Amino acid sequence: MNIAVCDDENIIREQIKNLIEKQALNHILKIYSSGRELLEEKLHFDIIFLDIQMEGLNGIDTAKKLRERGEETILIFITGLKEYVFDAFDVSAFHYLLKPVEEEKFYRVFQRAFEELKKREQKKQGEGQEQFFIKTRTRCFTINKNDILFIENRARKVEIHTKKEIIEIYAVMNELEQQLGQNFYRCHRGYLVNMTYIMEYNADSIQLKTGETVYLAKGKYNEFVKVYMRYLKSKGACLG
């Protein structure tokens, strides 16, 4: 298990470091004093404890850059002001810790993060490999459902945008919506998005971790927020 602590206050860095070392076995721990330092090393971490209010690049912007390059790390924010926590929703934060960090609270959050990490590993071995059958004019094949970023309606055809390519097929969006299941949301008449890859959203669009943008129908905004919050909660990526 790879863990990082990023905070510009030495006393907080040392406290979190000591708390982790009391709890975690077989782990690699790296300590950073700035968001830029964390990003420059370009290492993958399973869990990151990240201060929100840092000099220079703050924790929210650091987290956005991590998500933009595809990192699905479990983010636990550290902050002195609770109101900053609401910004954490935009980067799919797992939880937060208020300064001064209480030892008992830390252990509860850390244990939940550890359990979430195990669930994600199990999902990669199971659900993450669920296959989706595709038939085009020239070939028939399967792909992993989780490799699909979004689907775009193009008149009588649809474009399946995956991590590697765009696949064009004849299909009906309603049928695809049923086949793909609950991780996908019909955010617009012409779009079906994999909620796994959502990075942020506003009243009329959804931005993905890959940098692509899909439309969000204004009449669906409230429903989308509810569905997406339920999705995050089901994955353990919720605050509170």
C-alpha cells in the first residue's frame, strides 16, 4: 500500500506520519510539503492525505491535476476550516480531517479508506472486467464495460468512446442504457456517461477525468446530482 502525506505544516506532517505508522503494515510512505512537489514525482499512491490550504498550489488544485492525469487514488483532505470541504466534491474526495487532527477520528477514516481500497481491488478482479458485446459491420468483439467513457448518439448510429478508440455501431440509446447498467447515466438525450470517469460538472455539462466534456440536459440536473451522489456513496467516496 502506497501512502502520501502532503501538507505545508511540519507539525501536521509529522502527526499524520506517526498515526499512519501505528496503523499500517507493509506500506510505503512518502512525505511532501507542497502540492507541486507531490505532482512532480509522478508516483501512484493508493491513499493521499492532502492539505487544502497550502501556499502556492492549494490542495483542491493539486487534486484536480491528479484526477486530470487519471489518478483514482483515495483522497483524504486535511483542513482547518470545514467550509472548504464542500470544494472536495468536485474531485471525488473520500473523506476529510479537521485540524487539529483527532487520533480517534483519524483511525476511523483511515480504516474506512483501507476497506475502500480492498473493495476497489476486488472490483477490478470482478465487476471491472464485466464484458460488453459489440457488433459492427466488419467485426464482432467484447470490451470491458469499465473501459467505456461515454456513448454519443449520432442519428441512427452511436459512437462508443473508450479509453483507446471510438467505435461506431448501429444501436438504440435506450437499449444501451439498459445493457450497461447502473454505473452509466443518461445525462442527455444524446449522451450516456460512465460515472466512474466524472471529474466535475455544472448546470449544462459534465467534464471527465480524460478532459472530454459531455452535455448535461438542464431538466436533468437535479436528478443527475442525486444519482451521482448515490453513486459516490455506494463507492465509499462520500463526505461526512
